[in-house]
Amino acid sequence: MADIGGYLLDNEGNPYKEPDTMKWAEGFEKMKKDRIVKQTTVKGHFVSTIFLGLDNSFGGHIPMLFETMIWFEDEDIYQDRHSTRQKAELAHDRLVNQITYGQELR
């Protein structure tokens, strides 16, 4: 079976490449709760950062494995992808602070 570019998380939450599609699918299904990095509701905005499990760089050199999205009134208003859990957590916290203090999302 072809390598779909799948990643799983080790026991410390760090991504690793899993080239076996069946092992990836089984592992990804088992780690449902571990895929959520952070979720915060602030001033009516829902900020969610998750582990995607697939490289979303679309041919880029650095795998984009995490995603932060913001919803307001059931509409997604912001999306960004990150290469590491640390960058994803920092971006999540930055966006929560920007919403909290009424700053423009960037």
C-alpha cells in the first residue's frame, strides 16, 4: 500500500512518520483524545489546535502536522498550520491573547 504521508504521536506527544498506511490508520483512530492540542473559548470565539496526522504542507519541505482554527458564530474565520507541537501551542496562546485584548488576528 502506498505511503500517504501519515504521522502518529509518540508517548511524549512528538510526531513520527508512519509509512505503513494500515498501522497509521489504526494508530490514528486510537489516539482521538491525543489529537487535541488545545481548545479555548474566549469572547464567543472557539480556538482549536489539533494534530492532523497527515502532512498538510502540500509539497513543502517542512511537514505541516498541526492546525489552529478559530470559529465565531459557527463560521471559521481563521486557519493556520504549524510544523511542531511547540509552534502550534504558541500560536494558539497568541491567538487567544489577541482575541482577549481585541487585537487584529494575524
